[in-house]
Amino acid sequence: MRLSLPVLLVTLALCYYEADAVICPAALTDATQFLFISEALYKLQLQRFNAPPEAVEAKLQVKRCTDKISLGNRVLLTKAWVKVILKCGYIDLSKILS
């Protein structure tokens, strides 16, 4: 068992050395919509991912919880994401959010 973690880390390092911190625009759009649009609209947006119904329901259940977060705190979360995104190399956020 002790050897399994180092082997896993070496395997990940060798196989994914070209990975970078670029955020997928679809993931960013989904995260923003998750916080700011209604549940009904978000459910329609989830259809583009062809997810199984139980996965969609699980995500909507979490959304019902996050919808209870105040608008001000949701804006703060989004500002934090923007800082991370800018550190990862995105310069033109309007391209991502459109």
C-alpha cells in the first residue's frame, strides 16, 4: 500500500505533464449560471450536457441550496472566480462569458 501513492503520483506526472490551468469556457458559463439564473432555466441549460436524470436532479438539489445564498455573497463568489481565472491566463473575460 505504501508504494501505491508514489506510483500514482509518478503516473499522473508522466501522463499529464502537458496539463495546464486553462478553464473550459463551458464550465465557467455553467458555474456562473448555476449561481444567477432560475432553477427552471438552469434545468434547460443542463440538457446540453446530456446528463442522466439522476445527475441533473442532484445538481438541481444543490442549486436549491445555493439559491438561498444572498445575492451579495454570490457576487463575492463570482469575483473570487474572476481573480482565479485571470491568474490562469484569461485576459478577455467577455469572450468566455458570451
